Amino acid sequence: MAAPLTVGVEEEFLLVDPVTRAVRPQGPQVAAAAAGELGHRVGTELTRYQVEGRTSPHTCLSEAAEEIRATRAVLARAAAGRGLRIASSGSPITGLVAPVPLTPGRRYAESLSVFRALDDEQSACACHVHVGVADPGEAIEVSNHLRPWLPTLTALAANSPYWNGRDTGYASWRTTTWGRWPVAGPPPYFDSTAHFQDPVEELILTRAVMDHGGLYWDIRPSHHLPTIEVRVADAGLTPEDTVLLAAVIRALVATALGAIRAGEPAPRPAPEMLRAACWRAARDGLAGQALDPVTRQLVRTTSQVERMLRALAPALRRSGDLDLVRTHWDRLRTQGSGADRQRAAYRHRSSLHDVVDHVIDATWTSPTL
């Protein structure tokens, strides 16, 4: 039996004042404070409201889960040292200032020059999952096989219903704001490595993106690691939410590799249907109905997740993750997505401060409502 694929996670967090509950621009300082323990596994982001934590690659998901929790704890201590808290929400709940304070550095200054006001509302926090796929050609084919599942992953990970003091009506507002970039959202279907490389070089040449790191598609072969990177998810509210996402994405990649090596073609939903399905998933999250981009039918979102998990059961069983995924999915099906839990916190007293406090607590202590 082949060893499980490696999986690594990048998580972005907001920095929040525990008194005012507003975001605060202390990202570089908190990252520097955490670097003594985390080293290269901590970094800054586009805005100074954010800080990023990264895990090492793991084949054992329980070890990855321990590192996710430990990394969050280190970042929480580093933030507390500056009188702040970390909050794992895909979007700022209160106190966003636009234009946002950008992190110093040549790349971010260049981004402002190229993309201008597009940078103003990009205090959005995501969870990126890297799965080990060393062959670039296979990585492209894996991307093709994963595309139809992007709406389901968006719904599963939705955790950004609030934006700057108001309920947007969306479960994942981050997905909507992030989609404004010129190269974002579901990637195209690529027939070959050359079919991927040629338009990428043209996009860089024409300055639609600055470099390979500016390819903000929901799935992309990493330009600096032997992995495929799935970037579709909001930052996970709890460590367990992130672990569930990592397990599912690794199983999706393993299942895709099996299909590729068996000569099975990838489903090829129409681009307009895939985009519409992703929009609906961002709006509704796990609640209500989802648009299946392949069948073009509306189905219950929870049923769509169940269908995905049935398809992934052999891969999850081989990696030893089946029981873990079932346990965490049963929890989400009962409690709701991160977005649902944020809204439940609001309903107690109709207070956004309660939402921020809940997110702060959930980020590394995993409470239940």
C-alpha cells in the first residue's frame, strides 16, 4: 500500500483588539514575536491586520492536527504580548479601515501600484492546503479532477458572513471579494502542462499578475514546492475545521491520482455553471441547496457533501482518516459551518462583539455554542 500523500496547511489570521473588537495593524510585530518559536512557519500577509501560520508537511494527519493547534497557540501568545488576540475568520467582523494598511515591502508596494484600489478591501483570511504531487503534469490533471468539487469545499469551509460591521447575507464573503482579482476563482481546464504554462506566461507578460505567486486560482500547482495547492477555503474557525478540510482535500487529490492513473477523464463542467455554483456556495454555505456544476441540478448542500465523502471513502480509509472525517462532518452537520456558528453567536444578544469574542475563543480553544 502506498504511503499517504503529504499534507501541509497555511492559515491566515486577523489581529483583533479584545476591548474594541476592531482589527489592528500589528502583523509584522506579532510575526516577529512568534518567529522565535515558529521560525519560517510564521509570516506576514498583504495587510498589517494579518499574520500567517504554516505547518510542515505531514503524512500523519494527527501530527498535522497537533501542529495546527500548537501554531495557533504560539500566535495567540505572541498577539497577547501586544495586547491583541488572533481571530480565525475569513473576513474582518468590525473595525476595517479602507484603504487598508499594507505590510511594508517591495512586493506589496508593487501590488498597490498594479492593482490600486483592488487592494483596499483585501483583509481576507484563507486556509491553503498543500498536498504532495511532485509531477507537474499530474498536478495539472489533479486540478482538472478537483474543479467540480470547488463549490462543495467552499460551502464546507464557509466562515466569513460579516464584513466591517454588517451581515453580508453570504456565508463566505471572502470568496466574493477575492474573486475580484484578475486571475482568481476556479481555474480553467488545462489539456496539458504546456496549455497551463503558455497562458500563465502571457498573464505575467501582460501584467495581469505580477508573477507565478499572483495566480490566485482556487487550485494551482505550487511554483516553489512539489505540491498542488488548494486555496478555495476561508480560514477555519476551529483547528478541527482546518483538520477536516485538510483530510478531505488530501483524499480528493489521492482519488484524483487514482482516476488519472486508471485513464479516467476528469468531469468538465461548463465554466459558467462552475462559476455560478461557486457563487451559490459562497452565498449559502452548508444551508439550503447547492448547484451541482456537472448535473446542473439543485441539491441539498449536505447531500452534496455526503456524496463527496462517499466518493472519497476508499482514499480516507487508506490514509486512516475516515473516522476522523466522519466525526468532524457529523459535528458540522449538527452545529453548522463557521459562518453558521458566527451567526449563532450574534443571535444571543444581537451583538457583533459577541461574534468577535466567539471567534477569538474558537480560534484555539474550540468551544461549542
